[in-house]
Amino acid sequence: MHIGELAERAGLSVKTVRYYSDLGLVPESSRTHAGHRRYDAESAVRLDLVRTLRELGLDLATIRRVLDQETDLGGVAARHASAIDAQIRVLRVRRAVLRALARSNPSPQEVDRVNRIARATAEERRRIISEFLDSIFEGVPVNPELEARMRSATPELPDEPSDEQIEAWLELSELVSDPEFRSLLRGMSNAHGGEATDPAVGAQTHELVSEQAGAAVAAGVDPASPEATPILDRLVTAMAEASGRASDAAYRREVLAQLEVSTDPRPERYWQLMAVINGWPQFTPQTPNYVWLRDALRARP
């Protein structure tokens, strides 16, 4: 074949084939009396290999070593695959950052901050969360069970995080840096007065609210409507019994006071994001059920 035929067969330009030939990657098999290059079947096979390896991103120096059998193609492929894996991880982070920035109108400083947060190491992520927890617990009489639970959970992105996990980390970092969110959690911690609650009672109360208030939310029952009254009465009575209390006006005022400072959706969002990052099972949001109970109690002072 002359060079034009070889180039057409390989789907490359004549200029590219001539360049590869001059480098010795695809040497001609012979030349005509007029000095024109001629190539044979072996040349075509070598050119196909060179083209394929270039498409896979290998540089020409490495390809020469492979063709000269100075290096093992399998080993080269494995190392190159690892390099591509690293590039993919970087690109995923970049894409997540760009998507996050696209949802707002960031300043140049904000662009830099989001980019640095996305690239944070595992130790830096733990430090960010630790500093956040220190800011909400220090100087506040907090329930030790709550503090232990929150400090035991740290964002552990896998070596190859999904887009969803990266975006969850970006959202979580924004949430924990929000002064208003920190103030909210300090207020919630202070409202509990540092008193430990019986886990069994807490679990039973949570189940009651999930079942009964959850059913009302699903059915679209207005918490201020007459239809909500018997649901509320049954629920509050069951909650009081679970905690060994009387279902009187004082108990209702106490429950409402607690709900006034604990029905913001952001604390639950914190745990949802942590679950996405760490690959934990997702859970059904319960805040709407507690909001329904709060509003039902508000409507009946």
C-alpha cells in the first residue's frame, strides 16, 4: 500500500501516518525507485495499535516502548487505567462544584471556597464537622447521648464517590457553616437542659408520632380542623402514658414548647446528607409529622 491507502484504511490523515512513520512507530516496508513509501499488512497492524493506544491516551514515548517490547502492554494498560480513575474522580468533583455554583450567583471568593471544600481530604472533612459540633455544644448543658451520637458520625466519602455523594458533602458543608443553623442547634440543645431521656420512651414516642400524625399528614388532615381533634387527643394521651405523665393541659404546653424549638427541617436534613455521604440507608423524613402535631397543639391552646 502507498501511504494514502494506509491512512484511509486506518481512518487517519496522511500527515499523521507520515509523522508516525518518521518516528519509527510505523516504518515502511520498502520504498519505490522514486522514493515513495510502501507499507504491508504488518505496517497496517502496527498503525491500528498505535491509533488505538493514542485514543486511549497513551503518549508516543510509551507506545514506542510497547512496540519495541521494552515494556509490558498489560502493565502499561493497568497504570493508565489507574491514572484515568484519578482523572475521573477529579472531574466528578469539578462537575459537582460547577452544578453547585450554577444554582447560585457566587462571588469569586465563594467559587474558591466551594472548590476548596469539594477537594477537602478526609481529615479536613472531619475537622470541619468537629469545629461545627464544638460551636454548638461548648458552654451549653447538652444531653450527653445527643452529643455522643453526633460526634460519632463523620462524613466518610468513599474513594470513588458518586455525584450525589459529592453534592451532599457540598450541601452539608454549607449547612454546618451557617451561623443561623448553629444557633438553632445550640437553642435546641439548651432547651433539653442536658437531661438524658429514656431511650425506650423516646423510641415509643417517635413511633406514636410517626404512625398517628404521619397518617394524618398522609391523609391531608388540616391540624386546625375539627377532624384533627380526636387524632390529637389519642396521640397526646398515648404519648403521656408512654412517659408516665397525665395527659393534661400542663403536659400539652410542655410538648408544644419542645416542638416550637425542634421542628425546623434542617437538623433532619443534616442526617439525610450524612446518610448519603456515608452510604447509609435512607429514611423517611419525620419532621412533617412533628410539625403537624405542633400546629394541632397550637390551634387548641
